[in-house]
Amino acid sequence: MSGVALYPRTARTTRTAVPAPARSGSQDPESQGPDSQDDVLAELCAALFASLPRSDQRRRGEAYVRGLLGTQGRKSIRNIAALIGGQAAEQSLHHFISSSTWDWIPVRRALAHYLARVSPPHAWVVRPMVIPKAGDNSVGVDRRFCPAVGQVLNAQEAVGVWAASAGHSTPVNWRLHLSDAWLQDALRRGQASIPDSVRPETLGECTVEAYTGMMRDWGLPLRPLVLDARDMDAPAALLRLRACGVPAMARISHSLRLTVSGPAVPGRGAEALPAHQILGAARDLRRPVMWRDHGPSRVVRTALTAAVRVGLPALRTAAVPGPARRRELLLLGVGENGRRWPAELWLTDMVNVPPAALVRLAKLLDRVDRDFTEISDEVGIRDFAGRSFSGWHRHVTLASAAHAVAALTGRPEEGLRLGYVS
């Protein structure tokens, strides 16, 4: 994934602030609505923790989010407690995250609905998260090959679903990808308290379920799904999403074989060809489209695009039961003048959407990558040091809430009132 910062930075201890883009348009906090980070945090936490049955749980939830926003350096429970209440706070927060019984699913659902109301997403974006670990006791940690760095790492791997717009993005749901080595080891499952309902799945299945499970039960607005499928079985993922009625756009590998539909690429028959070869033959179809960079300058840039209608080769797998579906798809190439063509390849079932709109959807992956690096990592999304399945999920849920506060306000943590109520 281009521009992705999946792994720890070398100067982690220098983290002192939570930078984020300001709300755009009518959502600008300077023009209306809550006008401070503290106000937004209080408003959001009231919505998020309404499902928690006890008032002390709601207070601890808000305190934890405040600590994630205000603590410098690593966002461990100990460091958060040192900022907001000392040893007594550390014991209470440790229990609240690792041993309590509150359900994180309603909290995530409330976060997604809050964002859909105050900052409606243009798309849902699925993004992987790799968490390097030194030991082997954290839930899900395993030796795995990470394509982003081209090497094997000892790490956890998860999938996040983000509510994304041109102005900012926020993770709203997470699914931890667990290997067979974990799920088939009764001792490790028991020590990490992994529920019996968690079964083996591929990374592609994990990606699809992170999104479809959320949309199936949460009552959220249907938006296009954008994902990077280069390191998974892209056809199987797209067919599963299509079966659920999800308009999807997936970045694919150059080698994925497709069949050309129609006369757009002269001389091409029914033979399946690598995607890059199809778009290479269609280079004369390229047209310029404009999009706005997601960096601070928001510069308008120009890309070259070409689109060809294609189909998937006959496909029947255990992951996609039933007869192969041959509905047309659109293969989109994206590049820049004078550079290698195509630089990116995308496959979508939104065949009637203009290429310019598809490019802007594709660039939301860059928006999410940027916000992951500049906000999520800064509020400690990967900093949980506990071993339990539920503890990990509760931590990333509250870190997502902290991310939302920073993204919606664009304000540093200095103005945040810190304090702990046991």
C-alpha cells in the first residue's frame, strides 16, 4: 500500500501532540457546534458509553479516552494512569480494559452512527494494521510476512473499517486476524480468552467480515467500500461483497488475470490476461482527471486514467460457493504523465460511475493512510501491551474514539482538561 506507515517510527518517544485535520465546510468547529476538543470529547463519550450499565464504567471510559489524547509517548495503561490519577487509577483502568465485562460492539456502533451524523462518510475504507511485537504472548502474535516491508515480522495483524471523507477519516470497527496456530491451540485460546465463536479465516475473509458484519447489524448508511486487495484473493472478496449487495472498489495486483468484455481493447479474445497487460494495451484510452491531494496544502493534482470492462475467469471455490458470476466489472488504471503506466490498478462493480469519481474514491486509501500515521498512531492504536482478546478489542475501540475527537477538532491536547474520577 503506497504511503503506508505500518511499522513503528524510530523516534516514538518524541510524540507530544495529536495533530489532525479540522472539520471542513459546515462541520468546522470554529463556525458551529462544539468548539473545543473537551466539548467534542464529552459529547462523543456521552453517546459512546450510553450502553455501559454503570456510571463508574462510563467515567472510566471517558478518562481512558482523555488519557489517550493527553499522554505523551507510549499510551500504556501505566502512562495514562500517571497522567490522570496515579496507582489507584492504573488498577481501575487495567480492570476496565482487560477484565471488565462491558461489550465493545455497542460502543463501536455508537461511534459509527455519531460520525455518520456529524461528518457523513463518502465511503467505508478497509485498511490492514500490523502491530510488531517482541514476544509471543500477545493475542494473535505470530511470524508473518508483511508485504509493505518485504520481510517476515513477529506481529499481530488486524483489519480496520474506516468512515472516510475527503476531509478526514476515522476507524469504527476492528477484526483481529488469528492464525491456526492460535485457534487450534486450546491452551493459548484459554489464556487469551478467545471466544469459541472465533473460527479460522483467511485475510480476505477477515476483511470482508469486518465490513459485512458491521453493515449487517448496525443500521448504517450504504456507501461504497474501498479496499486494497493486492495481498488477498481479490476475486473471492469481490464476489462475496457483490453477493451482499455492496458496491466495492478494490486495488488489485498487476498480475490478476481477467477477461476483456467488448471491443475496448482491439484484438483481445476470450483468453484471461494479466490486468497490467490489458491496461497497457488500452493506454490510448487514457484521459486526465483532477483530484485534490489529502496533504495540508490540498493541492489539486491531475492523474491519467483509462477504464476497460472486464470479467472474472470462471471461478468456483470453497470460499465462494455456487456457480460463477460473470457480471461485468470495470478495470481502472491510474497513473501520471511520464511515469510507468499503469501505476495503480483498480477493479470495481460500479461500471457506470465516471472515472473521475472513481479516482477520488480510490484516493481515500491515501486519506486513511495519512490519518492512521498522524492520528491513530499518535493516540496509541497499537500500544496495547496486554494479552487478552477482549482487552485488545476494548483498547482499539477507545483509541478509535480518541482518533475521532482529534480528527473532528484538529486541536492539540493542551486544551484538554485531564482528571480521573474513580
